[in-house]
Amino acid sequence: MDNKIIYAYFLIINVVAYFSYGIDKRRAIKNRYRISEAYLLSLSLLGGFVGSSLGMKHFHHKTKKVYFKLVIILSVLIYSALFYYINGR
């Protein structure tokens, strides 16, 4: 598989994750329909852990929810192991 496709995927998923946290925060302030926690957590598990982390920090959103932090840490560990396995061969 071409590395450019993989890099493009990670760029896109992280941008989507970042802006999803911002959109959900804005909706929370305005008491409007929210983005589900399952969707936000899924973005991290699908590789958007950098965008999720930055979104949480920048928008001060979901920072007190321990399981969000745990899912991000788990995602980092999973993808680190995956990259090590792929590149270590």
C-alpha cells in the first residue's frame, strides 16, 4: 500500500477529530443536538488520537472524562505497536 494514502488517511481522520470536538463543544454551549460520545471515541480508535487530544485541549472539552483519556492512550499504544510491527520487519 502506498504510504501517501496512509498519511492522507491519518491527516484527514485527525482533522475530522479535532473539528468534531470543537463542533460538539459549541453545540454543548448552545444546548443543541450533540455529537455522540461513541463517535468521538471512535475517531480516536480509528487513528485520530492526535486530533482528539488537541481538540480536547484547545476547546476544553471532555477533559474531565477519564475514559476519553484512556481511549486516546490505548489508541496511541495500538498504533505505535502497529507502526513498529510494520516498519520493524
